[in-house]
Amino acid sequence: MQNFEFRNPTKIVFGRGTENQVGAEAAAYSKRILLHFGGGSARASGLLDRVKASLRAAGVEWVELGGVKPNPRLGLVHEGVRLCKQEKLGLVLAVGGGSVIDSAKAIAMGAVIDHDVWDFYLGRGAPTSALPVGVVLTIPAAGSEASTGTVVTKEEGALKRAVNSDLIYPRFSILNPEQCFSLPPFQMACGAMDIMAHLMERYFTNVPHVAFTDRLIEATMKTIIAEAPKLQKNPKDYDAWSEFMWAGTLAHNNLLNTGRIGDWASHDIEHEISGIYDVAHGAGLAVVFPAWMKHVLRHDLDRFVQWAVRVWNVELDIFDREATARQGIARMEAFYQSLGLATTLDGLGVRGDRIDEMADKCTDGDVHTVGNFVKLDRSEVAAVLRLAA
Amino acid sequence: MQNFEFRNPTKIVFGRGTENQVGAEAAAYSKRILLHFGGGSARASGLLDRVKASLRAAGVEWVELGGVKPNPRLGLVHEGVRLCKQEKLGLVLAVGGGSVIDSAKAIAMGAVIDHDVWDFYLGRGAPTSALPVGVVLTIPAAGSEASTGTVVTKEEGALKRAVNSDLIYPRFSILNPEQCFSLPPFQMACGAMDIMAHLMERYFTNVPHVAFTDRLIEATMKTIIAEAPKLQKNPKDYDAWSEFMWAGTLAHNNLLNTGRIGDWASHDIEHEISGIYDVAHGAGLAVVFPAWMKHVLRHDLDRFVQWAVRVWNVELDIFDREATARQGIARMEAFYQSLGLATTLDGLGVRGDRIDEMADKCTDGDVHTVGNFVKLDRSEVAAVLRLAA
């Protein structure tokens, strides 16, 4: 285990009806807030009305900024920053999923500085303060509701960049599993994949003696594997959503990588797919991960065997450990397919003719490698993508 | 799963050499602090000197208050409160295990009020503020380093009482597994038992649909079961202490009871044993738990079967589920015994002639029950103790 520091101050308010507490939670920080959300679903479900009623009851005034799209855009962030400064707002409240929260975090950093918040995304300086951020979560997937991260896309050049800072841990996140009842099955599947990906990126590490966090990660994976099929059958299963939603938060709140170094190559490779083709992040990950695993399997076969046996209940073949590990990958692929996710580029509707271009972009022309478990150069990224074809 | 709120703001600083960061961590809160510790071990190991050097380097002045005993006493708490007020100290730094931390938390609450802090322990009012508390942990067991709890004993009448408040979450806790190298094997065993007890109290619940936290608790139990025997063989096994220490913190930091209601009868019963006889808390728990389990087994056999199969690797006998569950209890007893812990009152050197007295005190003369999983009245507490004889 490596030395580590861990502190996650986000207050989780979890359960039925908890969105009605948002006014009281917000009022603890400011009586004038930015109410930030996406499109029609929060409005159509009546959630936005309940949030407003709660704010009103707590004497909190708000300025609305809707219209966040998947892969949140810098343009809308700038608009939010302008509103926060002009209207002297003291909290950014995100009502939505990961994109809305990431956009809110960007606004919160931008509202307290004189220069463009995009500078931070380019690695020019780091934030030293931020407005507080609050969350009413509607989609369990990205884990942004209790994380330090934000990913924003600059429209010009379609540049997608991330910032990580302890300053943008949400102060509170309200999680009511009932909000998930209206999610389409495909979106649930993409969320399951996103959560599994957060867990697998952390699981595959070269740091020795991480047995405790191994087991915690396995426990979280098994939860998603157990609950997602129930949600496919019954999207209004409150109990299954409860397990799924809380697992999604813990998968990405930094607890599960204490003392470890994660991989993250698959995320980098997937970004190139979704950068060129219009595919959901989770759908892209379902294609990249099996291929990545087949490529790096022999780097630490024991770790893959442990994962296959413990997470996928593969019977250990002590005389053929590689077969055991491969059986784990096969069961994972079958699981994704059972949720309606493709596990090949072809199945995703993506032809294999731009693999070299993606590998080139992913490594900035073979200037750097991606991943920590195995460091992949341009040719190896291409090899992973060809395995995915 | 029940609705819940969860927020744990304690900053964990974990790993080799981290005690040298204590000055910087403390200085963020105050330049004048109370340095609170126990007896000779922190001094003999050189830890106290390193802590002082770190404080000095960070420009932090301190007033010393040593002498905390197991089952920390109110008298010393009063002395600490007096020092904090007189010397205008702004942080209480605990260097030690659960007793030192609990005493520090009491001082932190008492230092900001005009009345006796014991009032809170008697349930008269609740704290509304407290000095910040910092921790350098030397014994993984009680979990007080990231918990809301403090247990203090008033000498007169040997009254042992608890307070729980979010205000006394330590602001930072420094965990260096190397500090555990000098713990005697019996103290390691008692710590393992204390941690297992925190997990079992949470595990045995009547709240349905808690599959995710079930798995997290099981993962943490399995970690203690795997690591304690290694430490028995080699008390300087850094890797094993790392897993053990981090598991001990997570076992009691409130994450693992999110959405659940724990039992806690065994803790109440054990308090009566250690109240009369001079036995360590962990040693008493090793006696109470097997008996409690045998007594309540049939209340929810499925839960015991799940625990036996998943935690103790018992093969499920689907035709005799009770035998499966009992095999789990037997393996648990064997585990404690392998660590040198007695699992009967007799083995503990306690005769069975004061069982009725203990059952009476535990229920305040049959006025209330203890436990939530099964509510035990006086006669049932006595039955548990007789099973433990």
C-alpha cells in the first residue's frame, strides 16, 4: 500500500423524498444561488418544481441556467460564471447527472477569478478557491456528486479536458433513488458500465499489498452486477436503485483508490472513440475494456485470476490460470451484452478504418504513453483498438 | 435500505513517516495546542519526540497532559478542560489509541462551555461547538480516529457513558502502521476483536435490502481475518498492519452503517463484564459474541447463513441451513482462540456467579431491552451470559 491522504467532505443525503431538503441544505451556504440543470427530464418529472418549492420555503432565491448537454460545453460555463458574478450568487446547485455537476463545478471555479476558467483545464495554474457546489443527482453513473473532478469540452476544436481539485467536492449531494425510475434502460446500462469502469481502472494496479481495497472494489462490482439486471426487468425497483446509486457514488469518491495507483488507459482510449463518433461514454467503455484486458492480461495474470474468481465466480483452474482469467473477461462481456451494450467497435456501428488516427491522437503522436498498469504507446493503443474491432 | 445522511470530514494522512506531518496539520488550526497522551509507550517508542519536533518546526506551542488510562477518566478530562481555558489552547491533539482520543474529544467539548462536560454524557443537552481534535494513532482498534463517539468513565460510581456528535469528528488523523510494531500480540488480538465487533454489530440488522453495505462489511471482516494471523507471526509486518489499520478505521467511521440499523447488544453486555471484572474490552467481546449469536441465530437464519458462507467460507448445506450457520460461529470461535482470546467466561477467568447481577444492570432492572436485531430483556441477557459460561 502506498502512503495516501483521504478526505471527502461531501454530505450525502440519501433516500426517498430527500430532494425536499435541498432548500435547507442550500440556505446553509447562500440565500442567492445559481440553479443549474440540463434539459427537459428534470422539468418533465416534476423534480425541478419540487426543488424550487424547497428553495422557496427556505427563503433561497435563484437564477436559472438550464441547457447543459452531455459533454458539457465551455460556452454555457462562461454564461454561468457571468450570472454568478453579475447576480452575486453564492452557491451553484446542480440538478442532474454528471454533465450538469461537472458544468456546475466549472462555474464555481470561474465565478471567483478574473481570468478564464478554461486556463485551469489547460493546466495553467490551479484553483485556490471556488463557490460551494450542491447537487440533486438524477443519474447514477459519473460519480461526480462526491468527486474532485470536472470534465468540460471547449467547442472550438472539440477539446475535452479535466480539472481535479479538493475545492470542488460538492458540499452536499442529495440522492433519491426514485429519481432514477424514468431512466431509459440503455442509460441505466451505460451508467452501470461507467461505474464498473471506475472500479476496474482502480482495481488494475501495480501497487502490491492492497488486499483490503481490492475486496472493497470487488464488493462494489458485485453489487452493480447483481442489481443492474433487476433494473433492466423493473426500472422502478427502489431497492435495486438504492444499492446501485450508492455503489455508483462510492465507486468514484476516492475511497477505493486509497493507497493505490489506478490505470485509466481505457478512459483515455474511449475518449478518442467518443471524440470522433457520437457514442455514449459508457457504451464506448464497454467496447474498450474487454479489448484492453485481453491485451494486458499477461502483465499480471494473478490479478486477473483473482478478479475472475471473486467477481465473476469463475472456478479456478489452477493448471490453466490464463483460461480462468479469460473466462472472467468472457463473463464480463456477456454481462454487458445482456444489458444491451455492444462489446465490439463493429457492434457499436464504428468501422475500424480510423484506428491509427485514434491511436495517434490518444498518445499525441506517440509523444506519451497512456495507462499506469501497463504503459501503452501508440502501437499498443492501436493493437487494443484492433482487438476491439 | 433506510434513508440516511453521511458526512465524514476527517482527513486521513496514512503511511510511513506521516507523524512528521503533524505540525503542519495542527498549525492549520492553532499555534497553541494541548498535547494529550497516555503513558510510557508513546514516549518509549520515540513517537512523542518526533511529534514534538514536528510541532516545533511548524511553530506550534503545546501544553502537555499525559496519563490517560484505558477507560479514560473524567478527572483527567476536567484537568484538560482547565488547561485549555487557562492557556487559551485552540486544538486538542491526541497521541495514542481509543482512550486518549475519547478523552481528547471530551476535553474539546468541555473547553468551550461553562458547565461540566459530564452533563453531555448524562444526556443533559448536546454540544453546539467544540475545539478541533487531531489524532496521531498508535493502536488500531476503537475506530475513534474517524468517529463521532467518545466514551468516558466517571470515577465516582464507575459510570461509563458515551456521547456521539458530528462536532467531534477529528479534523485530521495520522495513521502510520509502523507505530503498531511494538504492540503486544494480545493487544493486537483485542484490537482485531474490537474491529470485528464493530462490523458484526452493524452486520446483524433487520433492515432489508442492504446488499451493498453487507458486502462492504464482509470485505472488511475478511481483511481482519486474513491479516491478524500474519501479525501474530510477525508483529513488524508493515503490509499486514496497513490493511489492518485502514480496515479498523473504516469499520467504525459510519460509512458501513449507511442505510442500516446496527444491533449493539453485545457491546452493552460486554460493558457489564468489564465493569465488574478487570478484562479488556476486546477480550470481553470475544466471549459475548459467540453466545449472543447462538442465542439469536434463529431470528434471521438466512443472514447468519450468508455470513457463514461469505465471511467464513463455510460450504452451504442447503438441507441444513442451521448447521451451516453454526459452522460459521464455530469458525469464528476458532479464529479468536487462534489469536489467544478466550471465548468463554470461564476461559476469561470469570465465574458465572454474578450473571443475574450483570443482566440486571444491563437492563437497569429489566426496565429496558438491549439490542435492535433482537431486543433482549433481562432474562435473555442472562441466557446469553449463561451460554457464554
